[in-house]
Amino acid sequence: MRASFRCGLAACLALGVHGAASGQSLLSTGGLGLPSDGVDAWARGMGSLGTGLILPSLLPGEPTGALDLVFVPSVTFTMEPSWGTFSDGGSEGELRGNRFGMIGGAYPLGLRSTISLSLSSVFDQRWQVQEESTSNLGGRAVPTTDIFESDGGVAAVRVGYARRFSPSLGIGATVGLYTGSVTRTLERTFEEAGGATPITPFRSSGKWRYGGPLASVGAAWDPVAGVRIAASIHWSGTLKANATDDFDVADADFDIPIEFKVGGSALLRDGLVVSLGFSTADWGGIAADLQTPASVGRVVSFGGGVEYRLGRFLGGPFPLRAGFRHRDLPFGFGGAEATENSLATGVRLTLLEAQSIPLATFDIGFEYGTRDSGLLTEDFRRLSVTVRVSGG
Amino acid sequence: MSGSQFTERLALTLLLVAGLGACTETVPTASNGDLIPIDPLTFEVLLPWAEFGTSIQVIGGFGAPSELSGGVLAESFQGVLDVRTLINFGFFPTLIVVEDSLGITRPGEELTFPGGELTLFFDTIESTNTGPVTVVAEAITGAWDPRTATWVLASDSLGQSVPWPIPGGGPTRPIGTGVFDKSVGDTVKITIDSLTVASWADSLTNVGGLLLRVQESGERLRLNQVLFLTNARATINPDTMTQEVVLVRDITSIFQPDPAAPGTDLRVGGAPSWRTVFSLDLPDVVMPPPEVCAIIQCPVELTPERLNQAELVLTTRPSEAGFQPSDTLRLDTRAVLAHEQLPKSPLGPSLSFSLGVPMPPEFFSGGGGQAAVVPLTPFIINLMEADPEGEPPPTSVALLALFEPNGLSFASFVGLGGVGEPVLRLVLTVSEAVKLP
């Protein structure tokens, strides 16, 4: 078992690093990019926002998720390949990306407390714009192609602590730091030289490293057996984007708003769980930090779904999930407001369990959804895969 | 579940996830240019010579006609130019392998050379004739030095000048003629008599060699290659004759008149070759065209990041009669690494393409007046990126023929002080720094 745990941890690290960059939506072009919702395949499969799930989980966006992960250490990672199409009013194209969702681990401290460590994506900033134009060079109209590329994103590393104070009440808290980087490059290429040599492309680049504090606190309350209600507050200090020494570009600061989350789950009867969640944050304060005008304000997300255990498969329980989720996105396309709606389904394969405690699980969630923002419409399919291995 | 089953399932799971991780990615690409947060502006600036050049000179004497690949024949080309090619053969065979009277194959060393055949290969593009022309082969009767021979002098070395008895390689003795007709082929064959071959084969008497000239006036031929096959016979079997290749030892072209000094013109090429060498001192700022200054703040600082293209624009002139190119000239551009050592300064690697900058022959005939562009982008970027406290980069550039010398003809350009003097063409892009949203 100990060997399996180490093996899983190594695989998590290797795969997590591999998939750290992605580009899954043109909504990454707006503001700080496309926000990650910080959930795993289990939550995604039943439309949950991650708050108030009835079973233990290790979610970067949920400080009380690690409650009850008290028997053995756990590691988990999530990957999210997605694909789809977009139309931005001027062109159509394909979306295909593979996002590293999160990687994390939890370690029990006695039978009531758990500490956790996680690294997760916060904003996806991978996108590019291509524009054809001409430049007047001595009376000749020389065709040019401008490609502006943004590559990178904001991530967060968090340390968490969750403690159960009574059979019905537990609290959790995380502190962390923003990390990650983004490189933005404009390259202008010239199609026809007309001279003795081709015209060298023009490049202008900047690279910034992200930093800044963040923290969250939350509480989970089980008023009756089989019912959990949880709430959490997510605070963020100023997100600082510091230009690296290699580039003569300006630093920038962004005020990230406080986010409130509330959610709950209920075990209606044996094997049937329902879940609901709601979150909100007011992004209006960041408008002054953005050099590109954008319509930003309060955003709301909600979702819900069901999980039903069909029976047993591969020697473990085999739940089937379905749900719906709605997200207002803080940054839209070309400054417009943006929303995301999706239908989801998912399953869990339990690879190993001991005394009804799952020790190795493999969750798969599949979403079909749309995003709308001004002239931009996107259809996307997203596969979420979460592997969790526990052992000691 | 057994441990091995679990390990197997976990491995399969990780393999599946790894497969997902390896999925190809497509960066979402929008076409809406408004999403680009900066708006660069590209424009062209023409700097007159006074704003970037500090010195320019034409230096001749690089190489010699004997270093040409092949030779040139001309008779009153463009009414003025006569050119003859002189060849000395060496390395006649000293033995051949034949069967003796007993039928045994063995080397025969006492050889006679009963005649031979000369095959001349001409460049059909560079040669100017459109119809058949007669190529005349004559035996040179006097000694000559391939490195210093000119139309007037048979040799000019060791401080001693020896003129030809008759200018132009004379006196000579006729050998034979052949006809070069492009419509038939690119070769001319001329039979060489035994007496001539024997004199060439005898190292004591071989002081002259072969002179080739064209008989018809108004043509200039470019000789690419000479193949001489001599007949050979050994005394051990005089009935058997073989053909052996005799290599060319020396070849050069002598011509009259010598081209005039370039004067104020710039000149590149010829044999011996001319080079045009100039130095640059770039301004810190440049003034874009007025329509650009209506958009951005002028003047604009000249930085390597902004420079997309730098070209020296020369205006062509008709080259001197007789020396106008009949095929494309290729110009090379190289940094002068030690300007103070000119004309013997070492040069840097080529700044041009591997085949140089092609200049069509019509650039240098008729009225000239064509714009000839010479690439300087990497050189100027290197100049601008130089560390002020480090080794100063070369500031001078040499324009020269790609293969030097490559022919008697040369390229001519308008020099300083007149309409069409050299200008520096810069393509610049100005943009604000990339920023975050």
C-alpha cells in the first residue's frame, strides 16, 4: 500500500507538470482570463461548485472538503481535456486544450484533523489573435500578419487545515500564494519584401510572474445524518504581476474580490445523493486595474445535481451522476458580459477499498456546455478525470 | 481485490490519464484585431548618405586575370575591348602502358606525341555571340608569366618588365581554328599538329604555350574549360597510339585597354577586382515621413528592436564600354574587420545570401539608373547592439564580387554628390510596450 501511495504521488506530479498549460476558450482573452472553478471530476459530474459535498474531497476551492480524510494520507490530481468550436463573429474555429486542474495531497493529524497541500489553476490565459493588415512602405502596401499570443496563467498553491469539532461541525481554512506566469508577445511578419532581403519580423514581448496572498475559511454543518450544509469565504490579496528582468514592461496589480460560497448535499435514501451550490463575487473593483475597458460586476454561479449508486462494479460501488451548472464569468469577450452553462454526467470507479472506505478511486466527469459573450459563442465538451490514491 | 489486481488497474488508469495528457492542443485563435492591446506602426525611412555614411572609397587590385575560372576572348567588343587567353600545358605523360612486340603489356617510357586535339567549352550565356564565330588557336613563341602578363608585358615580376615583342601575346604561329556556334553546342574542337605538341611536351622548349582569340569583331566569349588530349606513342610498340589528358598548368587573359579609373563612380568586380568600401555612423534618431509623424511622436529613436530591414540602395550606371556584364553579376557584402589595414583588411562572413545579390546585366548597360539594393540588416543590428564598453564592432562594409575575380566585367554605381547617390533604406516598427489587460 505504501508503495502504491508513493507511485500515485509520483504520477500526480509528473502528469500535473505536463498538463500545466492549456487553452480552452477565447474568453481567456478578457481581463485576467478564463477562471478555473477548482473542482474535480466528482463535483463536476454532478454540477456541484464543490461546497458542501457529503463525502470527503480535496478541492482547492473548498477548505472544508478535506474534513474526514483522517485515516490515511491521500493524493489526488485532476486533468481536464476539452474540445469544441467557437464563432467570434468574424471567424470560426476549433478549441482543443488540456488543462491541469489541480494536484494535491492530504495528511491526517490524528482522527480529527487534516492538513492539505494543493496546486491548482486559477485563470487560464492561453490564447492568440491573428490579424491580417498592410503596411505602407515607401508607397508599397506590404501585407502583414500580426499574431498576438498570450501563454500562461495564474495558479495558486495552498496549505489547508480542516478539523472536526464535533460529529456535526467542522471547519477548515487555507492560506496560499498566487503563482504562475504569463508571456505576451506580438509578432508582426511581412509577406513580401520587395528588397534584397526578407523583412525581419517585429517582436514585442513581456513576461510577468504572478504573486500575492490568498486565504479561505469555511464551515460544514451536518444537522442530521445524511445532510451537510457548508459555506466558505475566499479572500484574496492583491494579485501582483511583476515583470521579469528580461523585458522592459510595466508591473500591474489586480484587486481580486472576496467570493462567497454556500452549498449542501443530502442523502435522500441509500445510494441517492442530491447536491446544490451557489457562489457570488463582485468583480467591479477590478475595473480600475484593467487597462482594457471591460464590463465587470457581480457574478453568480450555481449548480446542482444528483448521484445514484447503480450497484457495484469492479468490486466497488458504482455511482452515476448528473447535474447542471451556470457560471457568470468575470471577464467577457471584447468587454462584453459572459456566461457559461453546462450539463454534466459522471461515474466513479473504485479501484481499491478497505472496510467500505475507498482508497483508490477514478472519477470521470463529462460536460457539454455553451459559453456566450457578445459576438462570441462557444460549444464545448469537457472531460474531467480525477485519480485519488490513499494509503499509509 | 488482490494487490496485483489493484496495481494493474491503477497502472491502466494512469496510462489512460497520461494518454489524455498527451492530447494535441490548439491555441484558441481569434480574428478580431481589436483584442490586440497594442497597435504597432511600420514605416520606411530613407536616409541620405550624409546622415549615415562617413567615408567611401573604391579600391582595385584584388586578384588577377590568371585567377579567373577559365578565360575570355574578345575582339573589338563594344568597339574597344580586345581579350586573348593564354594557356600553358604541363604534366605531359612520361609513360604509357602498351603491348610490346611479344604481346606483353608493359609500360613504355620513350614517348612521342604525334598531335592532339583541343576541346574548348564556352559559357553560352555569358558569351555574346548570336551566330557562329571563329576561334583561333596560335602557338606563343615567347615566354610569359601567367600571374603578371598583360597585353603589353609578357612578364612584370621581380622588378623587371619584359614586353611582348608584339603587344597582345605576339609573335605567334598559327595552329588552327574552330567554330563556336551556340545553336550547335558549347564546344569547339581544334586539332593540334605534332610539331606544336612536341614543343609543348619538351620542358626545355615549352616556353610559349597556346593563345586563343576570336576572329570576328564585336564579340566577347567566355571560356569555361579547356581539355587537351594528346596522342602518345611508345617506342616499344610504335604501332599503338593512345590518347592522354594533358592538364592546363597556367591560364590567363590579357586585354586592352585597361578600364579607366572609376572617378566618382562606385565599382565592384572586374579582374583584377574592385571593391567599394564605406563606413557607417548611424544617427540616434530618424525622422519618419510626415504621415507617420501625424500618428506617432517624431523623431523616432533608432533601436535594434525597431529595425526590420536595412538596405543600402545604390543607383546603377552603365559600366565602361567593353566591361559591361553580359550575365548576372552577384554582389557580396562583408564587414571590414580592420579598416585601418585596407586594402588588406580581413573581411567578415558574407552578409548576403549564399549566392549573393543578383544584378542583371541590363542594370549596367543602356542608361543604367536602376536601384540596386544591398542587404545590411544583420550588420546594422550588430552595430546598434554593440556594448559601448566592449569591443567595438566593425563599422565598415565592403561590396565585392561574390567570387573574386569572376570576370573582366564590373558593376558601376552612382557615387557621392549627385542624383542617385547611395541611400540607406530602413524599415522600422514602432510600438508601445506589451502590457497586461
